[in-house]
Amino acid sequence: MEKHLPSLQTGKTVWYGPEMESRKEDWIIQLSDTEITELEAATEKFISLGTPVGLMNKFQFPLPSFGLKMKALREKLINGIGFFIMRGLPIEKYSEREAATIFYGIGSHIGNARSQNAMGHVLGHVRNMGVDSKDPKVRLYQTNERQFFHTDSCDVVGLLCLQPAKEGGLSLLVSADTVFNEMRKKRPDLLQLLLDPIATDCRGEVPQGMLPYLMIPVFSYFENRITIFYQRQYIESAQRFEDAPRLTLEQIEALNLFDELCNSSNLNLSMMLQKGDIQFVYNHAMLHDRTAFVDWSEVENRRHLVRLWLSAPGDRPLPEVFASRFGSVEIGNRGGIMVPGTKLCVPWMSELLKKNNA
């Protein structure tokens, strides 16, 4: 069985957490005063146009100098270590609209924004809304629970930290290629099972004409690269559908080993996002996670991150099976969640708080 497996993966995406922790200069990008001034000037100009943030493209957010740096950082995501953090943005001095514009503008130089849910939110709010993850329509980012290692339905995930939690809420990353290599060494028989399609729950966000669950492998080997797609909780909740293939004991053993490796401190990297930090993660080569957290009692101080899902020009090709979740595998125009009635929009947190009586 092992002879049919892809070879051990090599390259910059193969890294181990402890070693990456010692290389912070490779992934923490300190913003200079000049770069912040350039971002603020682009923001002021864009807001003066009166154009909705969700309709912005990179040409409407010109970054004459910083834009060149963004090209190099996009390369770091797609063909490098797969993530980075921008640090030093003085977030306290900006209004909600200004902060969103800066974040969206930076993201526009990496890729095109995609809808993150059935409501068409292209700028999402990662915040504890007091809901229960056992509800099949609830997404884990709406709770304060441990998220577990997973991927999202896009090429690149971006997060802007507006407010950290009182306690906990660490961001965790692990290389999919490293997990693949470790599984190949330890249990190639179980790895083989994760190269076959497995049912994953759509959690009620079902594109027209599609099944309420997906059939995508955890590891896809395509064009000489491993691409990851994983959400354990949604794999388990897909079993609620009678026509979904049943998980076998061997598959469960494989998933358990996969989770064990992701959670190993020898493999993963943890970091605490500071107020104003912007994190970008390459979704096809990395899995991300967030630890459980304790929030502040005051509503205005609760942990709050703003999220972008991006489709990046110049990205890797994906196997056709990804179209069942990404809508398309066209590079630069794939990913996100579109269901009947979805209209793209940017929700403001003040409006969401009123709606949810938080």
C-alpha cells in the first residue's frame, strides 16, 4: 500500500513548530512609520470616494511602496512558509470603518475577497456570540470554544485582531506537509485512507443543486503538491445524513492520528495575536486552530477579530473535487460560500450586536 503513496514532501512548507518559533524574523513583519502613513493615506482617499468597502479592489487602495512588499509577502504565503503576521498597526486610533478599510485594502493586494457565509459577509467578525456549537447551523468561530485544527473554504485566511481575550484564545498553526510526512513514516496504511474522499457537513450552507455534505479527501495529491481540506467536527456531524458514507473504525483511527499529530507541540506553532496584529495563513498548506478563551465581562471589550477569505491570483491549481465547496477551481475566482439568495456585503459589528442583543 505504501508504494502507491506520494513521496515525502519537501520545501519551505515543511516546518516544525519549535524550530519555527526560533525564526520569528521570518514571519513577524514589523510595520514601519512610513508604511503606516502610506496605509492611512490610502484609507483616507478610499473613504472619501464613498465606495462601499466590500467593492474595493487593489487599484482603489494604491500602495506605491508597500504594494511591492505585499507581492513578496503573497509569495511567502503561496510558495514559502505559508503564513506571516504584520505587527505595529496603531488600531486604537482608527474608527471601525477605518480599521476595516486598512485591513480590506491590505487583503486586496493578496487576493479577491470571498463570501464567508450564506449571508454574503466578505468581512467577517470572529467573536463569541453566546451560541452552542452542537447546533448544526452554528460555526465554531461564533463561540469561545476550542476550534480544533481545520481549514477554511478559501485560498488565504486573514485575521485582524481588534481585541484579544481576557485569557486564552491562542492562535495555532501546523504544516499539512509536515503532518503528511509524519503519518507516512508512522502509519502509511492510515494515511492512505485520508487520500480518499470523506463526508464533511456543509452546516446548512448548501449551494444550489449540491448535497448537504461534501466528499473531499483530507489530503489531495494534485500537480505534485499535497492540498489539505479538514474540519473534524464537521466530518463527524456529516454522519447525521443517512445517505452519507459511514465512517469506518479504520478511518476514525486515521483521523485520530491526524489530530494527534496536529496537536503535538513538536509539530505546531502557537502565538498570541496582539491588538492590531494582522495574520495571513495559506489555507491549502496550513491548518489553523484557536484555543478556548475567557472573555471580558464588558461587551465592548470582548475578544474580537475581523476576518477575510481571499482567492489569490497566481495560486496553485486545485483538483476538480474542490469545486463542490469552492464553487469553482478557477485561480483567483474560487472559494467562499454562495447559496441561493446570497448577496455580498460588509456587516458592521455595531449592527450585529444590536441584532443579537449581545
